[in-house]
Amino acid sequence: MIDLSEKAVFETTMGDFEFEYYRDKAPKTVEAIVDYVKEGFYNNTLIHRVVKGFVVQAGIYDLEMNKKEIKGTLPIESSNGLQNKREYIAMARMKDPDSAEASWFVNLVDNDRLNYTEENLGYTVFGKVVSGMEIFDKIAEVEVEIVGKYGRRPLEKIVVKKAYMK
């Protein structure tokens, strides 16, 4: 069997984790994410949203909570058969289904309401945590503050120090 996945390692202030990306399921999303990883876009960014029992989100804010400059938005690729189950990674977006940028989230639980249906386009799942899920479980336990549009932000900064393709 041929492994078509691509892997990335993220080193953070709370520990390291590894993602596996599925280009065959979400080609445009994975192409953009892999490019961002290779360019160092995710280096020195914040894990900026933590909702215990739901998701951990990162990928778009620098250490001062300034939004990083992106290349553009991505089309939704949520009808690819992947689901928002625990350990799976999906693209964050706004109300517009085609508004995903560079921010991703890890599902801490099975989030069926985020899945694609004929009535709800859901969120594009494009990969999975293949090692380090315990880091996300640990992050889910940190103290957070409610901050305007950012939602539940960790009181103490959790930094993605470096991300690279494996």
C-alpha cells in the first residue's frame, strides 16, 4: 500500500505534535498548508483559541495577536468523506464557506455538527494528529480568558515555535 500522506511536525512551548495531511482528500487546502509550513509561516505563532471539550485552534496570529498576512482564502473541500472526529484537523473559517485562510483546529472530541451534509457545508477536514494528541488534551486544560472576537484565549501564551515538514 502506498502512503499518500504528508507529515508536519510542530514544536510548541507545551510539547511537540505531528500532523498527517491528506492531499488526495483536500488538495487545495493541503497544498496551501504545506506551503505555509515550508515557508515558516507557522513559526512563532500562537495557539489562540482553546475550548475544552471542543477544539484547539491556531495558525494565524503572531506573538502579539496581530493577524499574519495570508495569500488568500481557500475554497471549502468538506465533502471529501473525512469527518470532524477526535484527532482530526480542519480549517477554521468565517460564515462564508470559502473563507478559510491559514488557521486550523484540532477536534478534541467527535464534532459531528461540523461535518459536511447537504444542509450544512461544515468545515474542511484535511489531516489528523498522528502523535502528540496528549499535548492538545493538556492545552485543553489551560486557563483561558474571553477576549472579543478571539473567543477563549489562553491566559499564558502557548507558542508554536517551529513547524516543518517531516
